[in-house]
Amino acid sequence: MNTMDRLITLHQPKRLEIGAHSVAQVGAWAAFSKRALVIASRSTAHYVARLGLGGDVCVIDDVPPEPDLPAFNRVLECARAHAPDLVVGLGGGSVMDVAKLVAALWDGTQALTDVVGPGLVEGRRTPLAQVATTAGTGSEAGIRALITNPETKSKLAVESPHLIADLAVLDPELTFSVPAAVTAATGIDAMAHCVEAFTNIKAHDLIDGYARMGIALVGTYLRRAVENGADAEARAGMMLASYYGGLCLGPVNTAAGHALAYPLGTRLSLPHGLANAIIFPHVLAFNQSAAPAKTAEIAAALGLAEGADEDGLKAAAIGFCADLGVEMRLSRHGATAADLAGWAQEAHAIRRLMDNNPRPMRVDDVERLYHEAL
Ligand SMILES: NC(=O)c1ccc[n+]([C@@H]2O[C@H](COP(=O)([O-])OP(=O)(O)OC[C@H]3O[C@@H](n4cnc5c(N)ncnc54)[C@H](O)[C@@H]3O)[C@@H](O)[C@H]2O)c1
Ligand SMILES: [Fe+2]
């Protein structure tokens, strides 16, 4: 215990419903609602009936993965036309990020581009329920949202306490339908949130507790959830891991791992979880010398080679992800050596994350790690 002199703020959803069938609690909680707007994706809209909402419910069923500004603005226009008294996000991080921003912005004068950064959202009048259908981002727990700017190919990050949910629902049964590859990638994203907060220069004892629980759950359950999507215990464990990861993001956030993953997401159109999986072993090993004790804890919880040097740890972590079915070579996802210098500049410039890394990373370090991942 040595970080209690550091002041942090943790925002959490006002109410949390957890467990199989907990999705049905939304309707009872939302008895006040006469004009709900449910934001979903093609693969999650069929869960709308399970919410048990009454009144005039408008369903948006086509939020794309990794939504960009035009996709966001389309949903915002629908919200303005419907004038909801409740916004429900029913999906993975892509849907929930859109939902929290729409709930805060639809009835105001601020555009998304006005609120990029920390603390710029003026307020929110519309209640927000977030129903997670992937176990990955932990977006239901948090105060951040990420939307892609198609012009700069970068993620616009909004952070505000006004983005926190009034109700968050963790019903593992909704994740049974997540395909194995998405389960693996999103599960590694949840783990990366915990790992990068745990070894972060802004790490805090409170958040370390959530991070430890999240990493341990991933070590126990991710493989099972990938191998058998109907393994209820494993799905529940991963849902909790994702939530804990979300709690890690609020006051501490991620570091170099996510910074290096972002250009892969925006330049190669890789899903967020997959981009993070590819990068995870390289940054874990790079940071080992700066955070040896915590890195050893992570290795033990994930069943990686304990006591290994940087190269051994990296190989073990690559093996961990590859065993889950993740194609770990960047070149197999369309990257070429000529791309890497530019991406390294981009990743290195994401100072809001890079500055959190326990071991300073120069541009040439970033480029080297990309080459090793190629
Ligand atoms: N707010 C945050 O703190 C935060 C943190 C990390 C990432 N993100 C953002 O979240 C987004 C990624 O979210 P994600 O990893 O959850 O993936 P996602 O929401 O993009 O979902 C991945 C795919 O799985 C489908 N899917 C979702 N739930 C399903 C289900 N139950 N059954 C079948 N298919 C399902 C989706 O339609 C999509 O095609 C990115 O935009 C990323 O930048 C946000
Ligand atoms: Fe993430």
C-alpha cells in the first residue's frame, strides 16, 4: 500500500444489475419511460424484447463496429427526431460509446467535436441504461467514449462524468452469441485494461484491486469462454473481468499498449480487441523491467512463463493469445514494413496514454515493437 497519498476519483453506474436474465430488470427500472431509444447493432437488436420496455420504443439496429463520426451523427439525428426520455445502449463498446454520447448531446447545442477531451460535456438530462453484450471494453462502467474521425484516422476520446450510466446490466447470457474470435479479442481487451492500469505510472491501490481480480478472471475463464460459448460460468467470469477493466479505465486508464493498438484499428480497420491482442505481448515484455513485481503477478495469473526474461515473457504471451485463435502477425492483417514508421509517430503522439507508461517509450522503440509484431 503506497499510493493512498494520490487523489483519484472513481465514477460508477448508479445501479448495477448482474446475473443471468438480469436484462429483464431494465423494463421494471424504466417504468417511467414512454419514449425509449434503444441503440443496438445488427447482432444485438434481437435482444430488445428481453429489455421489457413499454411505450413508444425506437430501435436503432445498425451501429457499426468502431463507429465513426458520420455513423454517430446519424444516430444523433434519429435521437433528435424521437426525443427520448430514456436511452439504452444494447451492445458492445461500439454501441455503448454511441449511446452515452447520444444521451448527453441529443437535446443540447454541443456537437461531438466540441466535447473531445476531458470534462467538456455540459450535462445530461436523459437517463442512460447500458446493457453490455460483449465482455471486453467495460464501457458500461465508465466515463469515456471513443469515436473514429474518418479524416484523421484517429480516435476522438471524450471523457466526462456525464457519460456514466444510471443503470448498467451485466447479463452473461447475452454474450453466449458472441463468436469465438470476438470473444478472444474482446476478452484480451478487458485484460489489457486491467494490465495497463495495474502497471501504470498512475496506478492506485484501489484500482490495483480491481485489476488483480480482472486479470485472475481472464486467466481462469477466457479460454473456456472461447472454447465453449455456452459455458455460463466462464461467460459470467469474463463479464465481471470486463467490468473491472472498465473501472480501471476511469481513474487510471491504459498506457502504451492501447496507444500502439490505435493506429492498427484506424489504419488497418482492425477491431479494437484484436489490435490490442496483437500489441499486448510486446508492451508487457517491454515494461517488465520497469514493473517487475507486478509483471510477475500478471504472468502467474495468466499462466505465462514465470521468471522468464523479456523475450521469454513475450513468447509466452504471444502463445497465450495465439492459443485463443488470434492471428498475432501484423503482416497477416495487411500491414507492411513501410507502414510502421508512420504508425510509430502516430502512436507516440498519443500522449494521454503514452505518458502513463511505466517505461518511457521513444518513437524508435515503438517502431521496433511494431516490427517485432509484423
Ligand atoms: N468506452 C471505453 O472505455 C472503451 C474502452 C475500450 C474500447 N472502446 C471502444 O469500443 C469499441 C469496441 O467495442 P467491442 O470490443 O465491445 O466490440 P463491438 O461493440 O464493436 O462488437 C464487436 C462485434 O461483435 C458484435 N456483437 C456484439 N455483441 C454481440 C453478441 N452478444 N452476439 C453476437 N455479436 C455481437 C458487434 O455487432 C460487432 O460486430 C471500439 O470503438 C473501441 O474504441 C471503448
Ligand atoms: Fe480497450
